Amino acid sequence: MAFDFNVAEAFSLKGRIALVTGAASGMGEQFAHTLAGAGATVICASRRKDRIEKVAADIVAAGGQAVAIELDVGDSDSVKRVFEHAQREVGLVDVLVNCAGQLDFMPFTDIGDEAWNNLINVNFTGMMRMCREFARRLIEAGKPGSIVNITSTTGMQVMQYVSCYGSVKAATNQLTRQIAAELLDKNIRCNAIAPGYFMTEMSEGFLATDAGKAVADSLPTRRVGNVRELSGALLLLASEASSFINGVVLPVDAGQVIQLK
Ligand SMILES: NC(=O)c1ccc[n+]([C@@H]2O[C@H](COP(=O)([O-])OP(=O)(O)OC[C@H]3O[C@@H](n4cnc5c(N)ncnc54)[C@H](OP(=O)(O)O)[C@@H]3O)[C@@H](O)[C@H]2O)c1
């Protein structure tokens, strides 16, 4: 038997072009740095131009390759434009990290139709739009690729006041498996990371409350995660190190979802 697994080569993203949605902050910003550190040229995408330009500039200053392109995943035309722009300026995108997301924390009985539909449009349909445009272009070019969707353990457990967010995140887990199954023969893999609680702009308000502190204290680690702790899972699923992994939803939560209640 030949023991020829080259660790550096398997995890390398040299020559790959990676698009990260939600790259303006939190996990997406971390992912942009991680992918660039592994050798990818990174397209940092989200709505806040100043923030994504800063992230791209930081990556370039650290010796990596990155550009910023504005994107609203809630708008089909914007999704098409970001891929067109990327292909024209950088090349064919062959790694997609869907990290854009919003949270609507409120009692179920208070939610209006507009807020409900907006969350579905951004967190669920937005992810589908990105995967669809990514896959169409790769299929047309006859090239392989990998998708990493950022879902949530909220889609695996029931939590208070996130009825829409939690339901949508459960749907993104299923969307990941559906897309993986349809793209099997195209050599495009689709996996997901389901983070537990991490300190970001999205969660910091809640985590500062007594209820939030109690949640952090109830976790197996007695602390929430640092976004750096998602990098290993991201690199695995984005790179050829996971060439035999497809349609998987990987919780990165220090064991939160298997905790006995
Ligand atoms: N923090 C946690 O504990 C946690 C746990 C599980 C899962 N998650 C998921 O992780 C992902 C990243 O969240 P985060 O915690 O890193 O929070 P965050 O810092 O608030 O990041 C969310 C990002 O999504 C972008 N975004 C929002 N709406 C968008 C749109 N319509 N089009 C394009 N980009 C959009 C935002 O940038 P712009 O405002 O510039 O568009 C922002 O950079 C989300 O999908 C979230 O649901 C978070």
C-alpha cells in the first residue's frame, strides 16, 4: 500500500478562486482570511462596500490575493452580477462559501409577513441563488468545484424566539444534501458547516444579556466559539482533502447538539 497523502497539497487552495458571501464581518471575514492563507484568490462579497474593501485590503497587506465585489444575495440580478464581475476580473469561481445571513430574534406571534419573507429570501433563497449560479458556470466550463454552506445548529435543535431563522437553517441543511445529490456526477461537491454559538456582530447583543450568558454557561465548553475555530472545518470541506465527503452537515459546536438534556 502506498502512503502518499500529501497533507500540504491536499489542503492547499493554490490556483483556486473562492467567493465568500457575508465576508464583511464575523465568520465570513475569518473565512476570507483562511482561504487566502491556503493560497486561494478570494472574492469578498456582501452589501457593505467599505467593509469588504477593508477585508480584501487586509488580506493583500498580509501577502494574499483578494478583491471586493458588492453583493446582495436577496437579489437575483446582484447574484448574477457578482459572478460575471468575478469571472471577468479574476476567473471562474470554483470554491463557494455561503456565509451571508441575518437573524430575526422575536416571539413567533410578533413576526410580520415582511420580516418572515425577508429572512427566507436572504438566508435560504439567497443560498440557493448562489449555488445555482456557481454550478451553472462550472457545468458549462466542465470544471469541478466545492460549495460550503454555513447553516446552524439552530436548524437541528429547537430554540426560543428563532422560529423563522431555525426553520430556514433546517431547510439549508436539506438544501445542501439536495444540491449535493444533483451535482454528484458533475464533480461539484456541496457540504455544510453548522456552527453552534460564536461571538460575532450577529450574536454579540444576545450573548451580552443574562439569557445569553446563561446559554454560554450551559455549553459543554462553558464559552462560545471564536470564529477562528471554524477554519479547520472550512479548509477541510473546501479543499481536495475532502474529495470523498459530499452532502454532509458538520456541526462545529463543541458537542452542543449531542449534549444530554
Ligand atoms: N454567530 C453565531 O453564533 C452563528 C451561529 C450559527 C450560524 N451562524 C451563521 O453564520 C453566518 C455568518 O454570521 P455571523 O455570525 O458571522 O454574523 P455577521 O457578522 O452579522 O455576518 C453576517 C454577514 O452576512 C452579510 N449579509 C447579510 N445580509 C446579506 C445580503 N442580503 N447579501 C449579502 N450579504 C449579506 C453581512 O454583510 P453586509 O451587511 O455587508 O451585507 C455580514 O457580513 C450566518 O449565516 C449566520 O446565520 C452564526
